[in-house]
Amino acid sequence: MKLSSRQSIVFLYFLVFILWTSGVSALDNGRELRLNLEECIARAIRNNEEIKMAHYDVYASIAKKIEATKRYVPVVNYKYRFAPVPKDLDNPSAAFFSGDLSILNSIKIEVGIPLTTFGRITVNQELADIGIDASKLQKVRKADEIILDIYKLYNGILLARELTQLATKGLEAVSNKIAELEKEETVDQLEILKLKAILYQIEKKMDEAHKKETIALAMLKFRIGAEDDVRLLLKDTYLVRESFTHRSFEEFLGISKDRRPEFKLLAHKVAAEEKKLVLKKKEYFPKLIAGGFFEYGVSPGIQGDENDNTFNNPFNYTKAGVGLELNGELDFRKLRANVKEQEALYFKTIAEKRSNFRLLEIDLKDAYLEYVQRRDLLLRADKEQRAARQIVFLTKSNLDIGVGEKKDYLDALQSYLLIQAAVFENMFQYNVAVATLRSKMGMFIKPESVVDMYKNMGK
């Protein structure tokens, strides 16, 4: 059966769709992942188990607020009783021990609605809100830690690959030079042994770089929530210098105080202790509750004590009532001691905040100085690399025209390879220093991105 041109086009589109969806499903099933740094971070925010744990802490804090919000919400207590009772109320002991018994079925329901607690519920709600905000900040803090680790792992893998490529080039150059020396009429065995020693060192460096890359890849898969059987590929091929705008330490400190979770958590801790102090002081005030009860009991076959009505009969009764209750406990010494204890905790928290603020500033200063040092070292390494490249070019040119010595060229080549490796290592250290400084300033997770981070948890 021949297909028309239109049917052929439709069939072709259908076939492409099937192939595309199968490719996507294979990718989603964990066969292969090809990600850049930003995609690794986004995947970690969605899938990392430690971030999920912090997310569930937020849910736990929200549940506490639900418990604290109980104004005008009835509280129900119920009780059901089932017991043998004597049938003859005029002679209950004889009836009970002779086995003349009936069965009591009793149910009691009490309903109470808090009308006012003189501010306790409001303060508890405010305290719960502080707890929710603190849990969210703890989640952002944990996300910052994970993202910083991903920065280190991602750049570390690129560093290992750069060093491997550099070592491969050095290995090839040294091997070629050894082959050239062995072909000469006058073989310089000492020079050949020196080159072979360099060769062994290069092979050792390559093995070390491969081991570090393997461990870093495994750890990166763990951080982004990928399975062990996933083949993780990095979109970036080369290690590049991280783009970063230099500012004064004072500017960085202002940003850190405004955005870093640790600074905000200290302020939240003080606010929480202050609310707890307010709650302790409100223990002097009573609670006003509107409530009612209904109680019903039945025991068939009861005789005697005919004067008892259904309200005070012990085994057959129906009771109900509504009213207001004002209750409280005024143990002045206990209440005063509780207030003084909470005051001490409140002032202690203020002192801790001041102390930890200073420590966080010093921590930022350390990260800032590390960044400045790594930036300067990277600039020096770039200059050394350019100078070493020129030396290699000059010694090679002199050797080619017959006015230079092989030893000078080999020394220059070895020096250049070492300096180039140092440039890559300095670039890695610089990128890590920049990422660390960003983490100390709370710049990984922007405030407007926190809501999106919570939405992504459900995807």
C-alpha cells in the first residue's frame, strides 16, 4: 500500500516524535546527564537529600504554628466508661458480691472554646512565625553549603582534566626528546636518565589527577542527587577564571549583613527569646474559656433509691451544662523565678549575637583576604607563564640555528610546564575563593529565589 505525500509527512513527524521521546525518557531514566555548573546547582536544589531534610524542618515549623493558632477553635475531650455495677442500690455491697450486677455504659463529652488568653495566642503565633523564618534560613544556609561544594567539585574536575591534558603534552614532548637523544651518535646517558625521571614524575601526576577526578565526579553525582549508574558529563571543557566584580571589604560586609543567613538567624534567635520572655510574663494573667458538657449513663435493671433523679443518679443519668470558666495559677515565687530565668536567657542571647556578629565579620574578612591573595597570585602566575613561554621560544630558536644547548631548552620546557600547571592550580584556588566569598555574603540563593526553591522541591 502506497502512502500519499501528506501521509508520509505525518508518518515522518510521528517517527521523529517517537525517537525524541524515547531519547528523553532514556535521559530521564539515568543513563546519561550532560550538565553545566548552573544546571548542577539547579538539580541539587531539587534533588539533594540534605536540602530536602531542611525543607521538612520548615514543614515541622509550619505545623507548630497550626498548633499555636487555636483561638475560637473548640477543644473536645471525651470519655467512655464500661463497668459492672450492683443492681440493688439499697444494699449495693451484698448485690455486688452476690453477683447481682448490671453493666454501666457512660459517655461524657466536654467542649471548651478559648475566648481570650490575654495575648498568649498572639505571642505564640509570632513565635511560630519566627520559627518558620528560621527554618527557611536554615534551608538556605544548607543550600549555600551544598552549592559551594558543587563549585569546588565542578572546578576540581576541570582542573584535573586540564592537568591531565598538560601532562599528556609534557609526556609526549619528553618521550620524543628521549627518542631523539637515543638516535644521536654520541648518546648522553645522563641527560636521558634526567628526562626519564621527569617522565616518571609526569606519569605520577597523571595518576593522581585521574584519581581526584574520579572521586570528584562521584561526589558531584551525590550532591546533585544522581544515581550511581548515571554517566555524568560536564558541558564545560576548560577551566576558566570566574567572573567577579571587586569591591571594598566594607561593601562586601554590608551585603553579607543584609543577605547572609547566619546574620539573620542570630537576629531571629534574639527575637524568639524576647517573645518567650513576654509569654513568661503573661503567666500572671488568667484564661477565659466558654464551654459546655454532656454526660449520659445507662445501667438496665437498677432498683432502689427511688428519690434519685436523672441528674444525680449514679448509674442512670443525663447531664448537660454550659458556662464560662476563668482559670489561672498564681504561684508568685515560681512565676517570678521563671521570668528571671527567661530574662537571663534573653540577655545571654543578645551577648551571643554580638559575639557571633564579630566572628562572622572576621570570617568574611578571612574569605576576602583569601580572595585578594588568590587574585594577586593568579596575576603573577599569568606573567610568569608569558615569560616562560618566551624563554621556551628563544631557547628552541637558538637550538634550531645551532647556537643554543639542548640542556637549556629542556630546562626551559620543564619550567614552562610546571608554571602552566601552577597557573591552572591558581585559577582553581581563585575560583574557589570567589565562590567562598559569595557564600559568606549569601549571594548563592537570592531572596527572590527562595520561593522558587520551595516550588521546585515538589517537582
